[in-house]
Amino acid sequence: QVQLVESGGGLVQAGGSLRLSCAVSGSILSLCDMGWYREAPGKQRELVALFTSSGSTKYEDYVKGRFSISRDNAKNMVYLQMNSLKAEDTAVYYCYGKGLYPVYDYWGQGTQLTVSS
């Protein structure tokens, strides 16, 4: 069983930076995809950044060049460095992992990011 716990959210001014962390209980290597989604009020949950099973990294256009995803397999951690934050980045950010055996989507409880303009 894998559990994901996010931390690092908060209130930041537009143009500022923040780093989110996701602690993975169980082996991070048991997850074929790992990344971050977000959900803003009244909107659907959307992908932010992802490590794919093929070894590549995917960023959505709205964060490309501003956000950076990284991982530390030894510490079972995934991070999201967010720079040049905008008011439209305000959302609850969720850590995501896709298990292989069995195939299952794991989600953290979410951490709130609020960017004030």
C-alpha cells in the first residue's frame, strides 16, 4: 500500500516562489508515473507536471518554464519547485502516483497554494 503526503503549500505573493514536497510511504519505485495535479475552485483537476514510466518529464504549457519537478528515490520524495507564481496558479495541489502491481491511482490529500496579486 502506498500513501502520498504533500506539504509546503501556503500563501505567496505573485512573482514569488514556493516548493511543494510529497512524501511517499512504500517504495517510490513501485510507482510507474509520479507527479503533480492541481484543482482550482470550480475547475476540473488538471495535470501540472509528471515523471512518466518511459523516463521522460512532462509539463503542461501553463507551467512550462516556471515549475520544475524533481525526485529523490533514496528519500522517497517528489518535489515541485514553483517560480514566478501567478494568481491563476492558486489551487489545491495533489501528489499523484500510478501503481503497477496492482494498477491503481494514488492521490495525496492535497495542499493549498494561494497566490495573491
